[in-house]
Amino acid sequence: MPAFSLAQVDYCSMNYGKGLSAVDESQVTVAVIIPCFNEEMTVGKVCDDFRRELPDATVYVYDNNSTDSTAAIAAEHGAVVRSEYRQGKGHAMRQAFRDIDADIYVMVDGDDTYPAESVHDLIAPLLSGVADLTLGDRLSNDSYAQENKRYFHGFGNSLVRWLIKILYGRPIMDAMTGYRALSRNFVKSLPMLATGFEIEVEMDIEATDKQWRLVELPVDYRDRPEGSVSKLSTVRDGVRVLATVMSLFKDYKPLIMFSILGLVAFLLGMVVGIPVIVQYFNTGLVPRFPSAILAVALCLAGMLSFVCGVILDTVVKASRKQYELTVLAHYKRVSE
């Protein structure tokens, strides 16, 4: 896997539509953002590694109510430490994106499971103008399967990947990776609602729905050192991630969702109603009034669901058009 330095690549994403032009490292501002909750064992090494790889970048640690020495250790190792009192990774990243102004944002966990050496590979597609969001893919090289000791975490990741592929039509190898790089335009145009670990999935789906350029690059993964504990709850956070996938599907693809629901209701209505209709043609009577009423109600509900989907789809398309105008306005402001 090739390594790139900031000074070795041409880029257009930072010139916002002005075309490719080579620039040196000093013209690119990079912010490394590390959301942390009780990571005193590893945060110092993570800060040192990224300061070594990106000496001109600013390393930010967003301390999320840690009860140990995470904040103090991060400060000792040269990070800019800020506190986020609303609990949750999503809250920390949302506030970081609001606070920080940079050309490139690198997001990485503070548990020392991702190699800092790979940051150049993640940044390179943004600098060359071929990506707005890059993901550090832990799965394609099997490093996650070999290192990860939590089976259900891997299963949950696979389930989320499958759902995104089925519902949104885009295969993403590692939807839950916490190692990613983002362009300024993507960050400043990203409507974030996630409060916890579902933040990664929200980014992936937002990029897919709004047709941002997304690139995945293999990175090696190593498990947490002994004594370091994952803050991700398999059940609680897994349910929240799945709920986010389905909620965004409702928001972004209402015609498909409500058409499916409507078809199911209509078919159930036909299953209940066909025996009533057959009996009527045979006898001229409708003795099963409850079944007839239920069948009519289900069929009407199915048709209403489809109509709701059509109306909401029109609203979503109008919202997308407005979103594109907002993004264009942002590009214009930055390029002036």
C-alpha cells in the first residue's frame, strides 16, 4: 500500500473547483480529532504517533466526561484538549466539527487500534480531489477478523454493511470504522443528528445519499492493549446503529419504504378479503362482516401508505435540491 506525504500530491479539493495545482504542506491545514472517554492507557501514544506523522497538524482530544487522567495525559503529549459534557461520541464529533476550521479533518479513536502511519493514505485522495470522505477499511485485509476478540462486534458490522447495501444500493466494506478523513466541504455540509457510536453510519449514509465521493482504503487493525476496555455496548449501541440505518432509510427513501409497507398491507387485505368475495359470489351473502371490514381497512391503509410515500418522495427531492444549492453556496464562499 503506497504511502503519500502532504507535499507529494497535487490536489484540487482544497482549491474548490479551481483545478489541480500543486501546493506544499504548509498550505494545507489538518486537524486530527480524537474523541475520548477513559482512554488514559492509550491516548498519549495516539497523540505522539499522529504528531510524528503529521507534524504540522493540530491534534485535538475531545474529552467526553472521562473519570481518569485522559485529559491530562493528552495535554502532556501536545494535544489541544477540549471538553464535551454531553455524553456520546456523536456529541463530541459534532462539537469538534463546529469548533474547528481546517482543510482536512482526520477522525480516529483514542484506543490505539489504528496505525497512524496510514493517515497519509487516507488524506491523499482528498488532496488529489478524488474523494470527500475516506474510510480506513479494517476488513478487506482480514486484520480485524484476526485481532478482534469480540465476535458480536464483527457480526454487527457485517449486518450493518448488508443493510446499507440492500437499502441504499452501495456496498461499503467497513461501515463502522472509526478511522476516516473528511474534506472541509463535507464536514461543513454534514447535518449530524447522531449522539453516539452511530455517527459513522450516519456519515456513510449521508455520503451515499448526497452522492459525495467516498473512497475506502485498507488499514491494519490491532486489538486494544490488555487492560483497555471498549466503550461500545454490543446490544445497546448495536440497536441504536440499526435504528439509525432504518430511520435514515425512511428519511431519504420514503417512496421505497412506504411502497413496501403499503404492498404488505394490501396483500394482507387481499388474503383476508378474497374468501369473503368468493363466498359472496357463491351465496350472494356476506356473513363475515368483521373480515370484510378488516380487508377493506388493510387495502385502504396500503393505498394510503403508497400515497404518503409519493408525497414524501417529492418533499425529499425538493430538500435535496436545496441541499445542493447550500453546498454550492459554501463552495463559492470558500473560493472567494
